[in-house]
Amino acid sequence: MDKRIESILKEKLDECMNGIDMIHRVAHTLQIRDGVEALILGMIIGRVYNSFYYQHRRILARDPTEEEFDEFIAMLKYNIEEIRDKIDKYLYSSR
């Protein structure tokens, strides 16, 4: 994956993990009671995926390749436990 895009995605992931409270507010406002953790995780991954796709279009002027998408998935897999831990810490500390 292009190093510029990789750097932007790391920043976006950090931004999302530090903004869990905003995402949780969406779930709370919509009165989501079951699956809050999954919703927050899905929104974080969605925001990072959107950035992944958008940055390819903006920086490289093309859609990401299959190989780049695989690298994106690998990045998510590498970070998934940290993401889940942040979500759990936020949810259990806010109760």
C-alpha cells in the first residue's frame, strides 16, 4: 500500500478510537441497546474503509487494487484487538 495512504489510515484509526464517545452517542440517540459494541466497531471500520477508498481516489486517482485491499484487511486484523479493547474500556468505564 502507498505509504502516504498507510499513514493517513493510521491517523484515521487513531482518530476513530479516540472518538468512541461520539460514535456511542449515535447508538444512544438511536436507542440501540443490543449490539452496541458491534455497532461501534462497525462504524470505526466503516470510517477507516471510507478513508482507504477515498484516499486512493484522491492521491492515486484510481480505485484500490485487490492487493491493496488485502493489505487494508491485514491492517485491520493487526489492530482489531486494540480497537476492541478501546471500545470495551470506554463502554465499561461509562456505565
